Amino acid sequence: MELRVRDARPDDAHEIVRVLNPIIEAGTFTVLDTPFSVEEERRFLSSFPPRGIFHVAEDPETGRLSGFQDVSPFADYTHAFDHVGVIGTFVELSRRRQGIAARLFEATFEAARLKGYEKFFTFIRADNPAALATYRRFGFEVIGTARRQARMKDGYVDEILVEAFL
């Protein structure tokens, strides 16, 4: 299947929620614990920061999304962190390990450099080794572990902090 990576639009909200909510409901891949409505996602996309990056991986024939990746500025209360972005990656559960994340990382890294980012970081659930392996494949290094970082319905989850310099 051909795949096109492009900027997200507010009218992608339905497809983004279709990808994201099953990941949330699985309860093992993200610390997000509450599914999103289409309207909530539309509002989020409409108010996404101008320096942010939000890419979707789309089948150009059907318009169906198979994944997305977003980068938000680390902090807006000082310019000291203008070079740092927080990245998140989500791939439809049935489409994992098909190169979708690779396409998203490629496009996001390129866009990030153009927007002045020099560094990305994110937290990855310690019990999600596939996500950690994916981020490591794209140059992220482990810099620490936040113990009992997230309180989930089944107990606490550690998160691994990773960073990559662009």
C-alpha cells in the first residue's frame, strides 16, 4: 500500500481518533487512559501550537490514516527551550511493524530542523519494549527512568525518558 505523510488538518480528527482510541483502550502502549471524542480531537488540532508539527500517514486512495506523529514545543514560558520538542508516535494496532513509524520520523525530523528544533525527547512506558526499540532505531538514547510515573488502573507504570539530537 502506498503511504503519504502530510500535515494533519482539523478534518482528520475522526481518523485520528479511530487510530488513537483502540491504542488507549488496549491499556498497554500509552499512559493516555481516556479515549477522545472527535470534537475534542478537532479542537486539539485547531489549537495546535504554530511551532508544533503534526503529521499523519495516509493512504492517498482511501484517505484512511494508519498513524500519526506530533511534536509540541517543550515549554512556552521561556525561550530557553525553544530548541526542544516533545514527540509522540501512534500507529494503528493492526499496522504496526510495517514501516509507518519510519516514514513519520523521516518527515518529522525534516520539518523539525526547518522549525529550529535541535532536540526531541519523550517518555515511553517501561513495559513497551517495541516502542523503545523503535525510538532507539531513530537515534534516541535512554537518559533515565521515572519510577512509578503513571498511575494506571492496574497500578503504577515506570516511564523511560529518551532524547535525540537532530
